[in-house]
Amino acid sequence: MSDAFLTPAPGAKAAKTCGILAIVFALTCVGIPVAIVLGIVALIQHGKAKRLAKAQPEAYLPVPATGLVTGIIGLVLPVLMLPVVGITSAIAIPAFLAQRERAREVAVKANLEKARAQAEAALQAMQAKAPGQVPSQDAILQALATDPALLALRNPVTPTARP
């Protein structure tokens, strides 16, 4: 019987597909558990296809090693990617935290500048009402406590805290 009438063994194509997907998921670092599972499935499917092709050589084409190779690579890559993910995390997480701290400092400075401007405006308004008298600190604080613009300011560290 010629090779033109033979079909690929069931599982050979699935082994190749699962192996390729395992490599892709392993390289994305997000799908490392999925890559491990797909690598195992690729090896199992390749073994099944190889057994069927060996048992019935007159019905099936010989199984290429593609499923086996991609399955093994799909299992090895996640193990190799773990140190890369760890090193990247060790670099990125402290940098992220530092940026977050800088953003909080900028927000605090902006809030302080707004509060200072509001306090100056309140002082000028009080001096305009009573020219010649210097308002007390308590009067200024009471005026600022009722100012909606200052009440809208939020603590950038704990936004749910009351101002």
C-alpha cells in the first residue's frame, strides 16, 4: 500500500498543536501552569499516536517527532522562565513602589499648595471685610473648614481618611 492512502495517526496533530501552544504560553510567563499541562498533553498524545502507528503500520503514517520535541520544550521552558520572572519581579516591584511614593509626595505638595492658596484667599477676604483688623487664627481656620474646595482634597496615602 502506498503512502498516499495512509493517514496520520490520531493524536499526532494534537501533540504538535499542544506542544506549540505550550511553548507560546511558557514564553508569555503568564500561562506557565497552562504550558506545563499542555506539554504533558503533547507528550501523551505523541505516545498514543506512536503506539497506534506501530500497531497498524498499514493504516497510519509514521509519527514525526514534532509533538515529542515541542512537548519537551513546552515542559522545560516554564522551569527556565521562573528565574527570569523572579529576577524581573525583584527589579520591577521596588521601582513600582518608589514611583508610587513619588506620586504621593507630588499629590501632597499639590494639596498643600491648594490649601495655602485658599488660606491666603480667606485671609484677604477677611481683611477686605474688616480693613485694619488682623483676623485671629481661629477665625481663619473656621473659614477654611467650611471651604468646599479644601474639603474636596483627599489624602493621597489613604484616600478614604477624612481630611
